[in-house]
Amino acid sequence: MAVNYQQSPEWHGYALRVLIWNWVTWILNFADRGLIAPLLPLLIVQFHLSLAESGALVSLFFVGYTSTFVGGYLSDKFGRKKVIGPSVIGFGAVTSITAAANSVPFLGAVRVLTGVFEGFQYPAGAAWISETFAYRLRARALAIWETGYSLGTLAGIALATIIAARWGWRAPWPVVGGLSIVAGVLFLIFVRERPRSETPAHSEAVARTGRQPKARVKDAFKIRNVWVVFVLHGLYNFAFWAAAAFIPLYVEKIHHLTFISGGMLSAALFGGITVGLVLSGLVADHIGRRGAISFLCLGAAVVFYVFTTVSSPILMFGLVALGGILGAYIPTAIALVTDLADPAFAGTAFGVALVGAEIGAVLGPLSSGVIAQILGLHASMYILPVVMVLAASVVWLARDPLSQTLRSPAMRPQASAEVGK
């Protein structure tokens, strides 16, 4: 399929600005939510929570995060920037308020509200970056953006661990929340948004369908890849948020490591994911989306299984990091949505797919907590290899109609159309 890209020479600079600003605010989105995992042992003591209750508390955030569908729809209707800016300011404000929690209902309520604001950003950001880059660079652009997720989580874990160890569990929340508010204000001031009809994804949609795309919300529900990513992102969030919530407890209770070691092991997971996100995008842009996800996930399954069999702290750190590197398939998965969705309704398409992500994120910590309560913390760690095998299989249900462009000279990175030069 030949694609006639129409972007002007300065498009490349615009695309980079979109990527960088969305990356910065994405880091803070995940720094805000990454605070709770290392603080969970302290919250269990403060509020007298059981393991199942603590898992439910983590899951409450993702109940609010099901706002992704609304955020995607609003970004299609009013623009990506008009959704993302208020989202960042909003979750920064609510994160700051978390420090004032004096009961479990209060803490649960602010976690739900934080999820609502953060959920608005995901589909709008994913759609904006996806449509701004052509197929050949889309997965790696999304991979760079998604490193904000791992780096932000890593930053949140590190800040929560270090600050709470000195000043208590309340101290980290206003620090990270305040940074988010500042970033949201700067985003609104300095970022501009181009019409979607000017994007590379628009050119691809015209080439694929032979017509100008129309903004029809119902079309988002008809795309096979939307539902495949619904499942894939659900599996991903199920595994990694369960791991983020319970790895610190697992190593503290089973292997008798310290509070700080538990937090740092969780940080090692997301450090590995940071590398893996970029690896996944690069591999996918060279061999195709489905093969990259399947191959890397099978490797991750083996690594995570071995993690459950070792007791050496050094080996645990190494295996967790390697598992994160191999299992970080999410930017490649979400690229599959834009590969088939017209920019006119891409935000809504992402919103639908990401509801699956949040169902997985709700069920992951909750299920892991129940498994840990009934069968023990060690049994809860088997979630990781099982989910990786499932993802490696499910991805083959997706369509990758533009994969032939990987072999087309017209779509090579040096070609002007590739980056809209």
C-alpha cells in the first residue's frame, strides 16, 4: 500500500515538540501513581489493612482510571491539548490532597479521583503522538513517550521510599503533586496542536480507505485491533501493577529484605521496563508489531518464572530488571490501534482499548492480594509468567496491514515522508 505523505519540512520539529512535552507530563502522571506501592507497608500499619484490603486500595485508583473512554472522546471532539492540560493540573492537585487522608474512605476516594484525572490524559496523549508520526517511526515514538510511564513510576517509587523513610508516608504526595501542577500550566502555555487533517496518520487513513476520514464514534468499536489491544493492555496492567504492588511485600516477608530494598527492587522492575519500551518499539518498527510482542513476551515469561525460584538478592534484582526489559510490549500494542484507526476518531478508539487496560489494572492488585491472602505471597508472583505467555498468544489476533511498508524503500527512515520532512 503506497502512502502519499503531505507534511511540510518543518513537521519534524513539530513532531518532536509534541513528543517531548507529552513525555514530560507522562512522567509526572506515573510519578503520582507510583507513590503508593512503596508506601503500602506503611499504610497497612497506619490504617490496619489486610493484604486483600491493601490490594483493593491500589485497585481503586484504576476504577477512576476507566475515565479513559471519556478522555478519548473529548480529545476527538475538542482537541488533544484541551484534555491533557487540565488533566495534568487536576491529578497534581488531587495527589497533593492525598497527604491529608485520615481514614480509609478518604484515602480510597482521593485515589479514585486521581485515577479519573489521570485517565483523561492517556488516550489523548497516545492518539496525539500516534497520529503525529508515520507508521515506520510510530512504535519507537510511542516507546519513547511510554518511557515516561516507567521513568515516572521509578521516580515515584524512589521519592516515596526516600522521603517516607525520613518524614513519613504523608510527605511525598504534595512534592510530586506540586510538580505536576507546574508542568500542567507550562504545557498549556507552550504546546500547540495542529489539525489532525495535516498528520501522517491522516495520510495513511486516506491511502488505506480511499476516502477522507469522518469523525464517527461508532467506527471505533468496529476495529479488530481496538479489542485485541483491549485484551493486551489489560493483561499488561494486570501483571505489572500486581507486581508493583506486591513485590516489596514479597521480598520483605519471604526473603527478609529491608523496606528500602523492597522499594528498590520494584524500582529495578520499572528501570528494566524503561529499556524494554525502547527495545520493543525498535524491534516492532523493523520486524512488525505481532512478531516483536510475541517473541519478547515469551522470553519475559521464562525470566519471570526463574525469578520465583531464586532467593539471592542479586539474582532477584537482575531477573526483575531483565523481565521488565523483555516484557515491556505496551508501546507496540498501542501502535496497533492507530495503524487501523482514522485520526478523526483515534482518541475514542484508544479510549475503548484503554478501558481494558484499567480493568486489568483493577483486577491485578486485587487478585494478587487475594491470592497472597489465600495461597501466600510466593504464589502471587506466578501471575507474571502466566500473563506473558497469554500476551504472546493473543497478539496474533491483531491485524498489521501496513507491515509491508517496512520492506518498501519509500518508507525507509531516510525518506522524507517518513518523518514528514
